[in-house]
Amino acid sequence: MPTCPECENDLDIELDEVEEGDVVACDECGTEYEVVGVEPLELSRVDDGLDDEEDVYDEDEEEE
């Protein structure tokens, strides 16, 4: 069973039920991972990029 790199908790992932592009979350710390490969299982941490995008919009609005 895969473990969360953040808190080392076991991730409750059914390997035969996930597909590439699915997002799974750690039950312990809430960190989200995107499934980027299924055989073998590869996970990529989902970054919360909304803050950066919001900053860009704020800067654009100020310039107008």
C-alpha cells in the first residue's frame, strides 16, 4: 500500500480502481495527489496554485 510522503500515513487507494488523472487525498493530513501512472502507481502532489493566479488578476486590475 502506498504511503503519503508528507505524513507517512497509508493512502487508502484501490490500485485496480484508479486511473491516470484521478486525484486522491491523504485521510490523515489532507494532502492531495494526482495519479500520473498506474502500473506502477505514480503520484504527483497537487499544488494549490490558486493564490498565484489570484495575485496575477489583482495586478492586472490595478494597472487598468
